Amino acid sequence: MIRIASRPTGSSGKGDSEYARAVGLRWLISAVARIFNPGAKADCCLILEGPQGIRKSTALRTLAGEFFTDECQTSVARMPQCKHEVYG
């Protein structure tokens, strides 16, 4: 059985710690809360660090499915489209 609290550290290549488990769990809870209550306040931002190729984006793509994107451009000309992609 895989524990949700250990997944954010277990699949990221980072060492396991009480802090990392707590932050990862809180972030997952806020993500689920926003599914059931779009726009629900979430004061945390998950930052995934590590070298290229350790599947950081893949982990998020697996969680978010069709809602995941890493294609959002940040040019001023694309800001309206980017906001739509992020907020729906």
C-alpha cells in the first residue's frame, strides 16, 4: 500500500522528511478541495526541484490528466490566452 503522504517525496527524487510529507499532503488536500469547490483558497504553491528527467512534470500530468499543461507561454501577447488556460 502506498501512503499519499509519502508520494510527493517518494517520486521526486528528494529525501523523505517530516516537513516534505506535511507540505506534500497539504498541497494534495488543497488540490482536491479546489476540484470540489473551484476557486477555493489555497495559500500553498508546490515547488518541485531537481534535475531534468526525474519526472516532475510527469507526476503532475498523472495527477491532473487532461487539465495539465506545461505549454502556457508567458509573453505579454499571450497573457489573455494563458489566463484562460490556467483558470478555465
